[in-house]
Amino acid sequence: MKKNKKGFTLIELMIVVAIIGILAAIAIPSFLFFSARAKQSEARTNLGAIYTAYISYHSDYETFPDVPEIGGYTLPGGTTANCFNLANWEPRGTLRYGFECAGGTIIYGPAVGIGAVGGNCVAPVSGASQTGFTVIACANIDSDPQADQWMVNDLKCIYNGLADGSLCNQTTRDGTLCNDVRMNVAACTP
């Protein structure tokens, strides 16, 4: 009698499972890294728009906007003035990052107020200035204790000053460090 063999042996199945495990061990960290980098694009895009709004405000009023120095007043329609809407900038869509400009209070973000996004963000220096500004975007993009913080200043330097733990010591395709993203290389200092 002739037996017709169908199916796989246990060894063959174990080899396939081992190969899938090895591929997953390689692919999952890369996926998480690129997922976090995609989330960071919100901060870079909005900080670029804030820079443009601040420069436009400066060309009109010869100072950069900041509520404590301007006095904080109510705009038409009952909206309280802040350094962002004075510069005619307001974010669109759902936010992952909190945006700060004066006194370390998050004005726009998933939650507002001091320390609203969690982590260990550093507040920008408050006070309107005729010579410069720094705006901060801060979020916890991967639910670990380390926050991800981006900054833009009057020199058009967008800098990842406090990289989230999963993104530290990583390099981009062009060889730059993840916390060294610059728009105006000559004007930025790490």
C-alpha cells in the first residue's frame, strides 16, 4: 500500500516560525522609529508656520508677540489673545504636540496648561522681544516617560532639543542626527 504524504513536518513549521520571528525582530523597531518620525512632522510643519507668522508680525509691529508684555486682551468674538493668535496663527486638525510661547504654558495642544503633555519639557523664556523669540512644541509621541521637544527661533532654526528616547542616537538617511534638523544651517548652533 502506498501512503500519500500531505502537509508539513514539525521541523519545517518550526523553521518557518523562526524565520517570521527574526523578520519581526528586525521590522518592528524600524516601524516604530519611522512611525515616531512621522508624528514629528506635525511639530516641524507647525513650527515653520509659526516662524512665518512671527516674522510677519515683527515686520508690522517691530516686536515679536508675547501676551505678558502686550498685556493680554480679548479679541473680537470673545477669544482671549495669546502670542499665537496675535501673530495670526492657529493650528488645524488634531494635535499631538503642545505649543508654548510664553511662560511655559501650553496654549494649543491635546490638552492645555502648564505640563499638559507630560514628560520633561523645558519652558521657553517669556517676555516680548524686539530681537528674538523661541517657540516650543512638546509631546510624548510613544508613551514612555521621555518627551519629544522641538524649538524654533528667530534665526529660523528648527531644532529637536529634547529627543524622545526611541529617537535618540538615530541617524537619518543623509547621515545627520535626529536631534540636528536644521532649516538654516549657518544660523543654528546645537
